[in-house]
Amino acid sequence: MNIVLIGMSGAGKSTLGVLLAKALGMDYVDTDLVIQQQEGRLLQEIIDHDGIEAFMEIEESIVSELQRNHCIISTGGSVVYSDKAMNALKQGGQIIYLHVSYEEIERRLTNITTRGIVIKNGNSLKDVYDERVPLYMKYSDKTLDCTNKEIEHCVSELLEML
């Protein structure tokens, strides 16, 4: 059984994922890093050169085919746009939504143009947040509110939850 972390960019999925994997003695994988390794370039380069649609097709393909067991999986914030990817993740594990308020996400994301965030032309970060939150809620088995909490506190809460 895997534990899959979903949420906005800047929610702490990667940081929390590594700490959770250590605490539980599980493997860890970050799907954004898998995409970068398989494509041989940064997420932002894929988005800039191939476009958002192509990036999302790559993400869907790689995440859907991910074969992992007893693993903490941190996903990219845009993975919830793919029914296929989310169903594949749900089959192999429990999905935890790391909720963080918009104000805190905005404060944490200082490098929005280089981070590889899927934002359609004309949309703001707030538009993306408002669009994704219902999707995170739809796919998650459990939600952990990480707003204004230290990462260690979130790890403790997540361990209790599991």
C-alpha cells in the first residue's frame, strides 16, 4: 500500500514525503523528479518548449505507469487534472490532500515562473488554486490542514492519521 500526497505547489508534499518515508521506513518517490529524469529536462523547460497540454500528457503517462509498493509518492500539483493518473494512484494506495490556505501558498511560492507550475495563459495563481482545491477534495481519502504549521507538526499529525 502506498501513501500518495497531493496538493498545491508549495504545500510541502516533497518535504513532508521524505520525512514521512523515513518515519515509516518506506520508499519515497517524487513524480516531478521522475518526469524530469525520463524527459531529461526541467518541468519548466517542458512547459515552455512543448506547452501545458504536452506536459500534462507526459505527467499522465508517467504517473499512470508508476509501479511502486510500500512507497510515499509526492505528486505534482497538476496531477489532479488527470482522471487516469489519479485512478492509478488510488488503486495502489491512500491519497492524502495537504491543504494550505491560498495566502500561505502565495507566500511560499516565490519562484512561480521557474517552478514548473501549470498555469494557463491569463490565469493567476489564485485562479489555479480555486480550480484545483475541489479536485484535491474529490480525489483525497483524507485531508491534512498544513496551514501555519511547522513541517514536523504536520508529519506527526499525518502519522497519527495513518
